[in-house]
Amino acid sequence: MKWLTAALLLPLAALLIYVSADLPDRGDPDAPANLHLSPELVEVTERDIEIPNIVTAVLADVRGYDTLGETLVVFTAGLAVLLVLMRGARPRDSGRSNER
Amino acid sequence: MVWELELALFGLLVVSAIVALQLRDLIAAVAALSVYSFMAAALLAMMGAVDVAFTEAALGAGITGVLFIGAISLMHRRSVD
Amino acid sequence: MTEQHDSIILNFVVRVLLVPFIFVFGVYVLVHGEASPGGGFQAGAIVAAGLVLARLTTGSEHGERRISTRVLLWLASAGIGIYVLAGIVPLLAGVNFLDYAALPVEWFNAVAGHERTNRAMGIFIVEVGIFIGVFSVLVILYDHLTERFTDD
């Protein structure tokens, strides 16, 4: 079983490494992502928001909906964990009635 | 000079990930996972994504270790497979 | 719950040297998030890490009396509420949801004595909401994962 997994995963790794040679270089100004979207975001940040950190501007303003959803996900996850962990918990002032 | 450092960080990243998978003691695995997170944060910082590196260092290497150990203490310490 | 440690060195280093520094650094990351790397998520994680460190050394019971799960749940909801409010107030003013340019925060420029756009101010308000939410959720998670230590 272990050899089967390796035999499946190693060609996949080789394929991914081979394909990654075609990706644009890191920070390449001619990469597609840097050609039409990034200049606009830089311009909007400089003109309308006037803060130095473009990442924060994009995260909280341009993609505000996204960050709202992200915060809600964190909150909901915390709430779900709380509900699961409190299921077997004892009431505040009674004795040790826990099954563990 | 930069790419040698990055290569070393990548090597440590892969090694710590494999170590975290192989360990039977889950608390030691959490420690290895923290090392993994820290290497990832260092790599992200070298790539220029400082905000992401910040989040990874604070959440991945800081909080999740404590939360994982808290979760492990609620169950068995050794992994069985 | 975790117990208090007896080591005076550990107590001194954590409570006097580390935790105040971590708190101040977290707030710095929050308020400086517009100018340097950082923001609500990171600051919340850092301050929560500081509080978790304090609870690990002084014991949960000591800390939970100061800031209980009930308070933390209210805080988390208030964080989300700040964010949603920053979205709804522009909606009432007649523009899009989360359009910070319509937030009524111009008076703050006169108070603080600097010039900032409404959108920068809106970003800061939203970051504060994220900070409170993430911080409370992480501390709630820690509290309830370690709650049953004494039972087994």
C-alpha cells in the first residue's frame, strides 16, 4: 500500500514541478496578474484611501465583503466548537457529573 | 545568497512536515507542526508577503499549537494506525 | 483548568516582561495596520496569544474570573456588530453596503488633528471590529479546550 501511494504521488510531484517552470517569475511585472488589476488597486489606494499599506486597503475596503465573510466564518467556527465542547459540560454550580 | 537561504528553508519545511506526519507522539507532532508553520512564515516573508507571514507566524506557530495540545489532552496522546 | 505554576522566575518573566510587551505590540499592530504590515486578524491573534500565555502560567481560574466566556461571547458579537454597522450606516445614507466614504466620521479629523479620508477611517473601524472578534473567539476556544483538565 505504501509503495502504491508513493508510485502515485511521485509522478504527480514530478508533474507539478515540471509545470511550475512555466509559471511567471515571482514579482514579474509582465505577469498577467500584475498587468491589469494591480495598477488599478495601487491607483485607487493612492487616490481615494490615502494609506500606505495597499494590502490592508484591498483587504478591508476593496474586498470588504470578503473580509466580512471571513470574520463571520471565524466567529461561526468558534461558536460551533463552543457548542460541541459544552455539550457534556456540567452546569456551573453542581458537582462533578461529567461522564469523563 | 537569497536563493540558498530559501532552499534551506524549503528543505526544513518539507522535513518538518514529514516528521510531523511520522511521529506517533501527538504532542511532538504538534511541535513539528509549529516548526513547519514557522518555516512557512519565514518563506512567505522572504517572498515579500509580509502580511501573510505575520498571520502565519501569529496563528500557525503561536495559537494553533496551544489549541492542538488542548485538543490532544481531551483524547489519547498516541496515534494509532 | 490549568493550574498555577509555582516558579517565581516563570511568573516574573511572563507576567512582568512578556505579556505586557505582547499586548502593547498587538495594539501597535492594530493601530499601525494601515501603514505597516498588520491589521485586525494579526493583532487579534497576537493579543489572544498573550492572554493564553498569561492563563497558561497563572492558571485559567485566575483569568476566567476577570474575563469570562459570557463576556467574551458578547465581545465577539460586538466585533461582528461593529463591522456590520460600518456596512449598514452607509446603506442608510443611500450608497452601497460597506462604502466607507459615506461614514459620518469627519469630526474625528478635527479631534485628532490630522487629515484622513473617510475610507481610511472606515478601514480602521473595521479592523477594530475584526480585532475584537478574532481575539475573543481564540480565547473562547482556549478556555473551553482546557476546561475539563481536572475532571480526568
